[in-house]
Amino acid sequence: MQNGFPEAEVFEIKKINLNSPIIFAGFVGAGLVGPLSVSHIIGKLEMTEIGVMRSKYLPPSTVFIRGRLRHPFRFYANKEGTICAIICEITLRMEGIYSIVSSILDWATEKGSKEIVILDGVASNEHDDKAYCAAQEDLVRLMADADISLIPQGFITGIPGGILNECLVREIQGLTLLAKANKISPDPAAAATLIEAINRFYNMKIDVEDLKKEKERLHEDFSELSQKYVEHREELSGMYM
């Protein structure tokens, strides 16, 4: 503990009984695909904020959109306790990533979660309306049946890579769903592609029409965060092929 801040901890602000939830997570990356898709899932499933990440390694920043102030690293759950979401709307330094990753996995394990799905973008000149995955071999085969292609090779950095690595040595399944996304601007079309893949694979019915239609509003709301990603992307999470 330093100056009142822990190394990293999930600070719960509301108690909800969780039932071995699947966890969807989105962090700052190409096209802001992670935050855009997870934010949309949170809204459509009417999820409740249940916690925040507290860590001395988080930059001293907060987030406000259209005047509403909120913590930049939040945890949510649906009312049934079967789905959780993690959304981070700030860029993270590499320092302290291991502490933050461990706290997320400790929390997930405590809640009985068996699966974490990271939603992310791959920087590209053009979105191709396809969803890709990186997962353990048996899961990749199942995803192919849902028209989700495997990424033949590459590496995942930052907090997504740290979470997936830690899942390999814990009793929790980690995978990532990816979409090619705009290098410099928020890409709601890529986010919609990932949610449609989630609908197919997990038999969910999350509507994405609003996401496809609100490109201008989302560009306005997330333009500053997108610029910060562009400025610091070599230090941030991401998928590189």
C-alpha cells in the first residue's frame, strides 16, 4: 500500500450473487473496439456496476462523457449474475500490469468464473466484417463452426496478453475475439462484428443496430481516448499479426 492506494484490487461497490459468470473484457486498443463493444453489451443487457479497479499503477485520470463522471476501470454484472463485464477507458502503462492482471484473475476465480473473453481490435486499413479468435485448440474448432476464424500467428501484448497468459496456468479458460479496426478512429462497425460473433457462439441476442448507426456520436464521445491510443499504442494492449 502506498499513499492509501493498493498494488491492485477489485473494490466492490455493490454486492450481487454471481453464478459462475462468463466475463467479457474490453481495454483500449485499435479502433477502441474493446471499450465500444463491452459498453454496448453493458447497456443492452442492463448490467449494474458492481466494482472498480483500485491500483497505484493506474494513471490519475477519470472519465466523463457528456458531463457524466465515472471511474475509468469498471466491473459490471447482469441481474442473474451469469454475465460480467470489465471495461477500461484509459491507457495503461506496462508498469504494474502483472499486479492488475493478478487481481482480475483472483477476483474471477473467487466468483467462480470459468471463462474470460477479451474483445479487441487489430489495427488495419480496412474492416472486413469478419471476427477472428485466439484460443486453445479445442475451442478454436468450435468457434470455426460459428464462422469465427482463427488467427494463424501473432502476439498479444499488454493487459490482454497478461490475462490470457495467466489463464493458461489457472483453471479458467481465456480467449480473445478480434476484428480488424481503424488505426486512428473509433470503429463501431468492428465492435458490432464482435458482438454478432458473440451472439452466434454464445447463443445470445444482443442487438447491434444502434451501434452501427451511432458512428458520429461515438466518434465524438471517444475521439480523445482514441487519440491517446494512437499516441501511445506501442506501449498499450493490442494484437499484432
